[in-house]
Amino acid sequence: EHCAGGSPRSSVDPLEPYNRAMFGFNEAVDRIVLAPLARGYVAVVPELARTGVSNVFGNFADAWSAVNQALQGKGEAAATMTMRVATNTLFGIGGLFDVASDLGMERQSEDFGQTLGRWGLPAGPYFVWPLLGPSSIRDTLGRPLDLAWSPSLLVSHEPTSYALSTLRLIDTRAGLLGASDVLGSIALDKYVFVRDAYLARRRNLVYDGDPPEEPQAPEPAPK
């Protein structure tokens, strides 16, 4: 089967016509709004302050990783990440400084999509969300909880909560500026490159870097 653009429609991407259209929309929003905001953020905010912002958001993400590791039955990893969060919160001034990494407690990130994968839920079709970008049906189920777990949880004042969410988005985009520049220069079909890289990375994460071999497609019967 082929999509409207003439390329084969992958079995993991049955919604390719929609996904390509949404990918193009996201690329336009990124080019016009997000990337300029991220470049301005990098130009105006000192590196030390940007690192502190990233560390605070990372500390919240580490706490969510600890929860997900516990849900997956990874007791040792959950304990390590809990210690990492406690160390950075207490001695890193609320997570502004990553003291735990200097002490050998490296980040081991997990999210609820990975947890669902460990529980046996298949990834399902690839799906591109407006603004949020690449996903799968399984990751889509986990994403609301992943997004909700942020410093905004501690804030009841809505404008402040929105400001924190915006800062989180800009901080994340700023960290990807170099990668997006390289991607734009090497990918012949950027959509396919991003899709395949996303699906391969997510599968690798679910199986902690040791995914089983995928079943081979059966040979077509001779005519």
C-alpha cells in the first residue's frame, strides 16, 4: 500500500498521510516560533542559569523515573533514583545543582510509556501529535501522566503554572538546537528518519538496551 506522497506505507505507520501533514505543521511551528524562542533564550540567559533550570526540571523527571522503575519492579534502580532526587533536592538547593551525578548516581530515565511496554502493552501504530510530536498509541496513553509530572504540580496559581510549562518547553527545545541543525542537513526524508529513530529508540528503552529480535516478515508466496 502507498501513501499519498507515493512512498510505501509502513505497517507501523498506517496513518502516514495524516502523520506527514501533522509533522509538516509541527515543523512550521518550530521554525516560526519555538526555534527562535529557544535561540533567544540561549542568547539572553546565562549558561549557569539555563543549566540550573534544566537541572530543576530534570530533578522532577528523576522522581517520576523512580516511580516508574518501582512500577516495573526495578527495586534497585528505583532506590538509586530516589536517592538521586533526595541528594539533589537537599544538597543541590532544590535541584538547581546536579550533586548526585558527581557522587556517581547517574540518571536512569523511565516514563509511563516504557512502563506500559514492560507490562506487555504493544507499541501500536506510530502517531504524530500537534506540537508534542512523535509518539505511538502506547506512549500516547502514558503521555498525560508524563506531562503532568512537573514543577507546575506544586503551583496553584494558573499563570505561574502556564509560565513554568512554557519555560519547560523552551528549555527542552534549547537543548535540541544542535541536533535539529544536524538532522536538517543529513536527512533525505526527515519524516521517515524521525519516525524510524523514534520507534527504534523507544523499543530499545522498553527493553533496557537489549530488545528481542523482531519477527521476520514471511516471504511472499510464489505466483
